Amino acid sequence: MNSNKQGRRVARRACVIALALAGLSAHAEPDAPAPAPQQQQPAQAAAEAPAAPVAAAPPAAQQTRLRFNRGFYKPGIEQLRVVRREDTMGNVAGQIALSVALSVIGGGVSIGAQGFSKDDLGGTTLEALKGDPLGVNPAISELNDALGKVATDIYRKRAEAAYATALTDGSTPEEIEEARKVQAEADTPLHPGPWHLVYENLTGSDELFRLKFGAELGRAGFMRPPAACLYQSEPVAWSQWQADNWQRLREERAKAVASCTETLAATPEKRW
């Protein structure tokens, strides 16, 4: 009897414990849902988004070169020439003969020979400098290169302006690509001037010569001559010009190029 009562008490405790556990389980908080994927902030999204393709600016490597144009000069201006006393004597003799002939044709009326400058004489090329770059007219080489750098800056700025306009005015991709190109050759030509060694004194026995060099930038227009430069050295004895493999000529050539570069580089941009 006592054992039966004890068994029933144990059973009741077990039932109460089971019901308590069931109640606790029913009131337990449900599992938290998985967090939604974190959305990017607009600034972050914009930073991570691939950038829209933008056409490149005018290429920096493109160089503009000036067009060398001989102009009214005869072939031969491309090389250093020497004007000696005998060149003037021959020219004067020729003009006197022409004056006499015209006087006879004109019935005895004297027609004087027109004056001339020794700088206008052609002279002769120097065999000693044949094939040597030292004898080449600097307007073809160093001066052209130096002014080409100036022209490149000017034409690159023009290309940048044209490119910026083409990006906003509805131009086609082909037109935009064309607008960004920097001209390979400038519109303004470079004309050579004198490039010669000219005797200093017509009379006497000295052998003094000056180096003379010049150039013109641009076409001559109405009331607007082209920009011009002219350099001449001090008179130097012929033997000094030849000394040390024409070292004096090399030095004066460099001075001539620097002088003309400074002068012509100052030409207003609208004239290039």
C-alpha cells in the first residue's frame, strides 16, 4: 500500500515537470530571421561602379614641324656659301657692260647700273663642308626644330579646344577623334634668309668675313610682312673660321640659331 502511494507521487511529479517544460518551450522567443543583405550607400555604389569611358585628350607625343619653303631664293640656299671680293667685281663688271649696251640701244642716253648689295650675291659652296651637317642651313634643321616646339604647344592648345567643343556639340565619334589630332605640319611656312660668309671690305688685302643668317616666319600679307630675324657675327679672319675644324663657325651657328629662335618664337599665336 505504501509503495503504491509512493509510486503515484513520483508519477505526479514527473507529470508536473513535463507540463512546466512544455510551457517554457511554448513561450520561448522564435529564432531571429537571417539578416537581409546590407545595401550599399549611394556614394559607395558610385565609387565602386565602373567609370564611363572618356575619350583621350590630344596625344602629347605628336609634334608639329614647320614647313621649310625656299621662297624666292634659288637652289643652293640650303648650304653655307662664301661671298668673296671677286664675286662683287664680276657683278660690277657685268652691270657696267649691261649699262653700256643699254646706253647704245638708247641712242647715247646713259642708263646707270642699279645698285646691289654684296649680301645678294650667291657666292660659292664650301667643298670642305660638303656633306657636313655644319654647312646645312639652320632654317632646315636646328631653327626648325626649336620653332617646332613652339608650334607644337600652340597647335596642341588648339586641338584641346576643338576636342572639348566636339565632345559637347553632338559631333560623331569620328569627328571627335579628328578634332583631337595635333597637326603634324604648321600652316605657317618657314623661309630661309641668308646663310653665308661674306667678305667685310671690298678694298684692301684683309681676309675678314662675317657669318650672316636669317629667316622669315609666315606669308607676307597686305600691310603685314612676315616675322623676320637676322643675325651677323663680328668680322673674323678666314684662317680663324677654318681653325680647329671650323670651331668658330660652330659657335656662331649656335648663337645665330638662339637669336632667331628668340625673335621668331615671339610671333603672335594667331600668325602661326
